[in-house]
Amino acid sequence: MERWKKEYDRIVVPDRMKEKMEDAIMKAKETKRRAKQARIFRYAGGAAAVFALMLILPNTSRTAAAAMQQIPLLGDFFKVVTIREYQVDEGRYSADVKVPEVVPEDAGARPEETTQQARETADAINFDIQKVTDELIEEFKSSMEEFEEGYGDILIDSEVLADDERWFSLDLVLYQGAGSGYERHRHYTIDKTTGKRAELSQFYGEDYVRIISEEVKSQMRKRMAEDENVVYWIDNEDVPEWNFESIAEDQDFYVNKDGKVVICFNEYDVAPGYMGCVEFVMDMPTEP
């Protein structure tokens, strides 16, 4: 993604397209900026007292982490605990990091096979979370050491988006700022009936890439027709190489509290940066 963004920044935009995009950006940038600030402040709201270069709970056990923070149980199958915190407040550099971990709970009447599968799924999710958060923290630390007069900030947080009898969905929020900010999300959804991580093919079959891609395109066109400030990279004859063609086979998504599939794109994936991270709720039937 970082390499793609650099290549994107070097692309020469035709004058007509550039004027159109700049006009849309000027109209919507302030609104998007305020919305983004509000979102970031919401995630960081619990960090009023921050200590410089303090690393907390680097290898705390699941039990100890939950006990120390008195985190309430979320549902009857999974809960989320913060196993690591990293906070920095040095003027030019700041960090507010809370690394989550998914912990399977007592499955009650669920089959042992489902419970075991849930443990394996949680382990795989936690491994991915640990990997991506470690990379972001280490990159931040390196920047502080290498560029003492520079600026930078990171935020890592999480939010449970759904936790009902069928679905558990977790949103991992990753924000990185250095002059301008870059926000991305990683979503994890578990089917409680099987203990397995949800896949798009279980909702839309083997042809899910085409089916979902067509629905996303339809929603893009509708939104752009309804609001001139909304811009997606689609149907663009001036810069056709930017046009969205299809979702990835491993496209990021989650199941929301209404049981609907939500397709997620990070900044710059399918739209100019001022559009931020964008989502598309699939309106067609999604019962697997």
C-alpha cells in the first residue's frame, strides 16, 4: 500500500480531471476534516493523562489484563481485553496505543468442536493484530529516533461492531499522522455457530467477487449522483487506470449489528484521500 501511494502521488493528472477533483475537494475537505477529527478524538478520548515513552503490559497474560482493567464481558462467547498500551506525549510526537486481544469465553451449551475452533480462530486473529500493531509501533519509534525535529503521531484502538447470538465483529483502528494523516481499519468477524472466521463466499457463493463488486459500483454511482462532493474512482475516462474494477478476494469486511455485510475500503483505495475510509452496506440478502 505504501508503494502504491507513492506511485499515486507521482501520477500526472489531466487538467480537466484535476480541476474537477480540486473543486470537489475544496467543497468537501472541511466537512471531512471535522468528521475525521471527531472520530479520532472519540477513539482517543480516554487518554487524557498520558505519560511520555511509557510501555505498559508488554507481555501481560490474558487473565491479568482483564482483571486489571475490569473489562466487562461482551456477549457469551468472546470478550476483548487490552493486553498492551503504549503512550507518548513529547510535543512533536504522540502515541495512544491500546492493542486488543480476542478471548474466547465459556461456550456454555455449544459443542466442544465449536469451542475449539473458536480458540483457534481467536489465536489467528490475535496473531494478525499483534503483527500489524508491532509494525506500526516500531515504525513510529524509528521515526522518533531518526527525525528528532520531525512530527508524528499514531493511534491504535478497537471497537466491537457486533456481538449477538450469531456474529462477533471487531474493528481494529490504525491511524498514522506525519503532517497529514492516514487512517486504516482491519475487521475481524467470527461466526459463533461454527467458531470460524466469516468469509464472503459463505454469504454470496463462489461468485462473490463479481456479485459484490457490481453492488459496490452501483452504490458508488448512486452516491455520486446524489452528492457532487462525493467522488469515487469509477467511470473516469480521463484517468481510467484509477477506476475501481472489483473487490479483492480477501476484501476487508464485517457483519454489522443488523446482520448485514459491510464492505470496507481504506483511504486512497477507491477514492481521493479527503473521502477517508469508505464503507458499503450490502442491501441484497446476506443470510449464509
